[in-house]
Amino acid sequence: MIYKKKIKNVMSVLHICSLVVLFFCITSCTSSERRISLFLYTDTDPYIMLYTEEILANAGTDLRVERYFARNSQTIQNEQIERTINRKTDLMIVNPVDRLGMYPVIERLRQEKIPVIFINREPLARDLDRWNQIWYVGARADQSGQLQASLVATLFGPATRLGPLDRNGDGKIQTVLLKGEQGHQDAEIRTEQVTKSLASAGYDIQLLTTEVANWNEEQAFQKMEGVISRWLPQIELVISNNDAMALGAIKALRAAGKFVDDSGDGKIGCTDASWIPIVGIDGIRDAQVMIDRGYLAGTVYNDYRSQARALMRLARAVLGFSSENITDSKYVWIDYTTIRPE
Ligand code: GAL
Ligand code: CA
């Protein structure tokens, strides 16, 4: 009898155990958590790092986002994508190294039926058109160039009557342009639009030189050292395709004796004779600090917070977590806005 009871007890304990196991299996094995693989062109770009932070912050608990940094090599990125295909992933988010080289990536993901959202570096429209499970979330480069031109216009005053920042009073603005990576839509279009917009508003921009510094602060610093040794007394404006390069320019110009408190009011600003207006794009934290301290004349916010939010809403819709209609086309565009000193 006792023996039988013992067996019965053991059986019911086993029964409870299996129920517990079953319960865990139902909650974890059929858990709604989805895997997203996020491919970023590098981990040394401050703007991309802020954007990445924001994407993770918007993922919530039901989306698992795994990051892969490609060290600025498309070959590395392709390998990372290939390896991820072999493990299970529900969606890919790709910030290409080479936006023009996305055709093979798209073909591969189409074969595997893995949807993909591109960000920040816009693939060719004809590549995006190859499949209906591809999207692009970004900002319109021409808008950033136009807004940057409006910052310059405010600084210099009316085109026909330039204010005191036309240091030599010749009615022209002697300008240095710092350009991002060649072939990047933002570098090409921002450069073209900022100069075009100023010209069509009647400003006479005398371009001293255009220097390519690949979005990078250190490269901009070095390029500016060369520019300074050749043109320093003439420079009246520095237009930079992004904030990181603008910060490099500030550093180089400070080292060359610019940005000192000539007026003796305890502050750095446009009333100092050695002050040179520099405008950037992005609105990264360090740029905001330099605006507050009087060194950076303004920037154009490349709204990574809204881009990350829109991206993750689109991701949820693609994964079937929501029935929200995010876009009727393949594109989601987020507006730029200007950031001026208070
Ligand atoms: C731009 C941004 C740059 C750089 C680049 C990378 O949109 O303004 O600072 O991050 O993207 O692709
Ligand atoms: Ca001038």
C-alpha cells in the first residue's frame, strides 16, 4: 500500500514537473520575440552611434536587435550578412558601407525571403525596386543643404548688404567647404544644394577650396591645417557637410589663434574679431555643446530620434506586430530642422 502511494506521489510530482516544463515551453518556445539584425558601416562615426543607441532604445522587449559593425568595409559587411542568414533572423536593417553596392545583398535577401530596411545611406532606386520587401528610412539631403544656406544667410545679413562678417568688405563670402565621403548622397547633395541655394538668394560665395574629410573630425582637423597655412587671413566662413568635421575645423582654427575673446566680454562669439562662422549638419551632442559655448554658429538637425522611431514602427509593421500603414511607397522621410544659438 505504502509503496503504491509512494509511486502515486512520485507520479504526481512528475506530472506537475511536466506541466511546468510545458508552461515554460509555451511561453518561451512560442514567445513572440523576433530577431532583427542591424548592420552598421562603422562604430567610429559619432552620428551613427547616436542613431544606433536610439534604435536600441526603441526596440522594446519583444524585438531583439543584434548589432554588427563593418569597419567601413563592404566585404566585411557582406560576410556579416551571409553569416546572419545562416542563423535565423526575421528582419535586417542595413546601413550600407557602399550604398551603390547593394544589388547583390538585395538579391541574396530576396532569395532567402528576409525583408530588409536600409537606413542613412540610400541605395539606388532601381535596386530598391527589385523586391517588395525592401524599404529606406532617411532624410532628404537637399533639405539639409537648403537649411544650412538659411543659417549662413542669417549670419551674414542681406545678400546686397553683407554685415560685419564680410571681414574684408568686398561683398563676397570667402568660403571653405568641408565635404563628407565622395559618392555619399548626403555629401554630394548637401554640397550642391548649400552653394546653389546661396547663389540663387544672391550671395556671392567665393569658394577658396573644397576639402574631402570623409565625415571625420580628425581628417577635417588635418585638412584644415593645410587650408589655414594657405588661406587663413581670407577665410570668412566654413561650411561643413557634418558636425564632426565642423568640430575638427574649430579645433584647427583655435590652434591657429582664432576664437579668442577679443571683445573682452568673457564670452566667445560673433563680436570677437577672430571669430569665424562655421556651420554643420547632424546636431550631435558635442556640436550642441560648441554652439552653447559660442564656437559653432549653428547646425541642421539630422533627426536621428525620429528616424529611429519611424524605423522601429516600420519594423513592427513588417514583422506583423502592428497593422499600421507606415508608407505607401518604399520610402520614409524625416524632416531636418535648424539649430541656432539661443
Ligand atoms: C550622414 C551624417 C554624417 C555621417 C553619414 C554616415 O547622414 O550627416 O555625419 O554619419 O551620414 O553615413
Ligand atoms: Ca569678403
